[in-house]
Amino acid sequence: MRLNEIEFNESDPIEGYGPGFFRIGGQVWSGAVLTGPAGTASWGGYADSAALLALKSEVDVIFVGTGAEVAHLPKDLRAEMDEAGIGVEAMTSPAAARTYNVLLSEGRRVAVALLPV
């Protein structure tokens, strides 16, 4: 078996998660979190669309982790993202973290907004 070391761009991969927290770039974050090319920060959840819109020129898609269960994004949030031309995909937070890490390792322009599990 051949192993290749993965190199990430400026963004940090998600190293782990658990009840109410995420570990990103060696730091533990409590509650909802947003990470991508601009770094990692606490996220205000669905009502904090401004943080997602600020990534418009930096990413091609934002994954939104909806917690332990998959859920639809609120219609107004989806409409704002569509109007801004930002691709957004909703999935469970564990699935969003894994998908983000894979695409990040491929050098893709991605971000992820995660609600805690």
C-alpha cells in the first residue's frame, strides 16, 4: 500500500468533534463554528448569514452541518445564499466535517459551518 501525506492549504482540517465541541487546528471550539480560508471562528448559527456571505469570493461551496440529524436550511438563508451565488450543501455535522476535510485535502475552495452534535 502506498501512503501519501496530505497537505492542506491555509485552512485547518477538522480533527475531531463530540457533544457540543469541535477540534480544529489543535484548538477546541464550543458550540457552532465556521472554518475555511479566512480561519476559524464561532458561528451564530442560521441567523448569522453575514459570516457565510463574507466568504463569497473565497469559496466555491459552503457545507452546513445541521447537527446530529440532517435538516433543510431555513428558506431565507437558502435564498440569501442562492442570490449571492454561493453554493451551499446541508448535511449532518459529522458528514459535513468529513466532506470538508476530503475536499480541503484536494485543494478545493471550501468552507464549513457546523452546528454541534
